[in-house]
Amino acid sequence: LKYWLVNDAQVHRLEKVHMETEVEKLKEQVNPTFLFSILHKIGDLTPENQQKASDMLMELSEVLRYQLYDCNRDKVLLNAEIQFLTTYLQVEKLYYEKMDFEIKTEGDMNRMFVPPLLFIPLVQGAIKAMQEKGSYFSQCLSFKSGEHFILFECDHINRNQLLSPGFKKINRRLDTLYPGKYTLDVKGDESRGGIPIVSLYIKYL
């Protein structure tokens, strides 16, 4: 019996270590991937528009600070994640001038905690899909928090992206963090001409 208890405890420790390692790997995989493009853009801008290049560099430094320091925590305030997304979108707007954005919030953003960089891959997927079209667009993010849930919505997503390898990684991370307590889906916003919207619902109970 003693041997079984010791062995069982070791198995549980190994499973915990494996899960934590998997989460860290997935966290690294969903970090912003636009760094080199932005640095290249800054390099091109420096000779002709030093002020804009400086603005981009300052915003980018805030994004990197969040990645390097705040993301060392297991969880961050939802409001901190929203501030990070705001800064990220400001960088994207400086990079792609045909873009605008809006972030809507409903409920208390200072009481809910989420893993860092939870929403960024969904946002990146939407922005990439629209930038490839080469036309003007306005990106809208929406956050709603209740006593036991968080609802995140991001428009302009491509329905086919849910089947891509990148989105499979997102699902794996959500399965690890919120097993059986989340839904990730794409719907159409009829009030805006059927614009596809990705919806992530996380239940806290």
C-alpha cells in the first residue's frame, strides 16, 4: 500500500509537470509573430519619417515588455490583457494605415483573471485575414464579464481558420486550461452584413 501511494504521488507529479510544460510551450507558440515585420517597417521609416518610426518603436517596446515580464505569471487581470491588446492594435494600425479598431467592454474587467496572451492569436488571425485583402477595415473586439463567465468576440475572422494548424494549437491550450468549460465558435453578425465573428465563452464554474 505504501509503495502504491508513493508511486501514485509520483505519477500525479509527473502529470502536473507535463501539463505545465505543455501550457508553457503553447504559450510560446501563440506569442505575437509580427516582430520582424514591424522592425523591418521601422527600419524603412527611419530615414523618411523619424517621428512615426519612434512612435512604432515605443508601442512595440510596451508589447515586448508585457511578453517578457507580465507573461511570467500564470494569470493576469483581464484588464491587463485588454491593455496589451490595445497596445498591440496601435502598433498594427501604425504598420497598416488602412486599419482602425475599437475595443468594447461590459462588466468588471478588474476582477477576472486569465492566462496571458489568451486572446492574441484570435486577434492576429482576424487582422491577417483582412490585411491580405488589402482594403480598409475596422477591427472590433468585445469583452463581457459576468460573475462566472467571460465572453470574448472578435470580428473579421475567416471561418476556415478554425480548421488551420494555428487554431488547433489554440484549442489544445484551451483544452488544457479550461477542460469542458469553454466554447469556441464562429458566427455571423447580421446587423453588420454577416461579418464573421469568432466567439470564445469561458465558464468559471
